[in-house]
Amino acid sequence: MTIYNLGSINADNVYTVPHLPGPGETLAATGLRQGLGGKGANMSVAAARAAARVVHIGAVGPDGRWAAERLLEYGVDTRHIVQVAEVTGHANICVDTAGENVIILCAGANHAVPQAEIAKALSSANAGDFFVTQNETNAQAEAARMAHDLGLRVVYAAAPFSADAVRAVMPVLDLLVLNAVEAEQLCAETGSDTGNLPVQDIVVTRGSEGCIWYSAGAAPQVFPAIPVTPVDTTGAGDTFTGYLIAGLDRGMPMAQAIGLATRAGALMVMRHGTADVIPDLKEIEEFAFR
């Protein structure tokens, strides 16, 4: 099958800092790395490296041709990445010595994806394919509805979090992926417990505490994290989600797909960087987790 991803494409500027800056603080970085990022691009790379066929739908500016070429190198179908007048999206990321991060985003071209290009991409989809999107592009709700009407399985990664954005796509979702803080915010906004939200499957990631899978009509299942020493948590959630969808696309039961995604996320936090360092399936299968 195929995974269609309406997703952001960013140039990531990653600053190494002694600690995360506080309000009003000027902080000298001790290092700078630049590379491909964006939640959408990260998920596309992760799913492709998990041996899935991935079609990325998105936009870059006149300065972003390199990003589309990098995605192509990683095995992603880039025919539906268009060039628009806006600057390519970018992110300024601070990572401290414990591996925690703060991120400032500039949407740029990510908020200028032509809806005609989305329709063109999905016109070649088949019922049963996956469609995934995140809250870093325009036209999320319209695209999710279109995919649902075509019989695709619709997944939403609820980050950066907006309750209104989740509400807009919730009626057509098959799977919702969000972290523990986002789940708390969504429950507060909707007045509903996570397990009672009107989505068939919900996966709540909890960092070093693993994740919880909520499935309609069943008791929640807790999956422990793999204990590792993190050096950079940037992109770990996107890697988890990309591998999770790829596993489901390959026909894995949810529990098995979560296990695969957990291993991918654990290996990812042991690396510095984002899309450029996402592990491939062979690395995950061969790595000796303790």
C-alpha cells in the first residue's frame, strides 16, 4: 500500500546550548548543525526507512529545492512537492546537554500548499492506503476529509498542538497520535477522557515512560519505553509516528507496530539531528537494545 503525507518541510537550524534559555535570556550556543526537518518530512523519511512507499505532499520556496532532493534521496516520492513564492519553512531548535529541546517555527511555504496539488496526489490513491498530516501545513481538514471520502485510513499527529485543529479532523480520523501533554490539553478542551474521544485508535506517547494505546471498546494498553541514554529528543516523536504508520501499512497488528516504533524512537534519541539521522529498518533490527 501507500502512505500519503501532507506534511511540512523545514530547514532545521539546531543550536547546542548549555541549558534551555529562559525569558529575556541571551545565551551563547556552543554549536550549530543545519539539515532537513519539519514534522512532515521527518515522518516521510521515517516511514520510507521503515520500507513503506511514501508520497509526500508539500511545498518549498525558491530556496528549498535541496530539501525536496534530500527527501528523494531517502526514498520518498516527491512528485507532489511544489515550489511556491514563500520562503521554505524553517525551525530554530535549541538542544541542551540533557537532550531536551525548544523549537521556534517559521511556517513559510508549508502554509501555501495548493489544494489542487493535494487533490492531484490523492487522485492516485487506493482505498486502504494511509493518509497522514500534522498541524504544520494549511488544508489539513480539507485533505483529511478528501482522503476519508476516498477510503483511505486517516492519521493525525496533533503537533504543534491546537485543540481547534484536532476538532476539525476528528470526525474522519482512524488514528490519533499525540504526546501526554497534548492529550491532557485535548481532554481539558473537550471535557472528555482520552479513551472516550470519538476516534477508533489513539496512541499517547509519554517519552521515557513509553506509550498508551486506547482502542474503542477495549481497555487501554501500556507499552514501556526502552531504557536508553538520550542525547537529542528532536524528531523522536516523528520517527515513532512514521514507523508506527509504516508498520500498520505492512499489516502489523497495532501492538507489533507500536513495538517497532518504540525501537525506532529509542534509537533516534541516541543521535543528534532530525530527518538526516533517522534510523533505517536494518539498523533497528540489528541494534542490541539492553
